[in-house]
Amino acid sequence: MKKLIALACIGLMFAASAPASAGAQQEKMKNCNKEAKEKALKGDERKAFMKECLSKKADVAPAEKKAEAAPVDKKTAQQEKMKSCNKEAKEKALKKDERKKFMSTCLKG
């Protein structure tokens, strides 16, 4: 299992060196490895963690990753934000483009 993960890491490092976005993927791999090491994950737990960590969006900073308690909490928070923005848009009776613009702004901030 460890050999498989090591080979995957090496493969990703070589594959990541070509395109410009590869730097971000390589940085993501480093951050995920560091986080897995800090959590002292081994075997299947590490494999599952790495899979989930590497599949997350690249624009999430390492500090933000630590702030997240669990992916479920993040999803719930986003759902709550969506509900409150929808409610506010409905109260303002926004339609079409105005609603779209409002929702975009509301969900970002």
C-alpha cells in the first residue's frame, strides 16, 4: 500500500512539472502529504484522506483547510447561506438578471 502511494506521488510530481497549473497540483500534493503526516494517518485511512484532499478545489488555502472541521460542515454552511440569500431575494421581489446578480454577490460575501 505504501509503495502504491509513493509511486502515485512520484508519478504526480513528474506529470505535474509540465503545464502551468501543475505547480498548483504539486503544491496541493505537498499540502495533503503534510496534513496526512500531521494526522499520523496510515494505510487505508491515509489513502482515503489523500483521495479526498487531492480532489478538493485547488483555490482552498492550507489555512482554510485546517479551519474546516469536516466537508459536511462546509456543505451545511453553504446550504444555509443559499437559503438565507434566497429568502432575502424573495423578500426584495428580485427577478431574472437582478436576482442573478444579487445571488452571486450574496453567495460570495
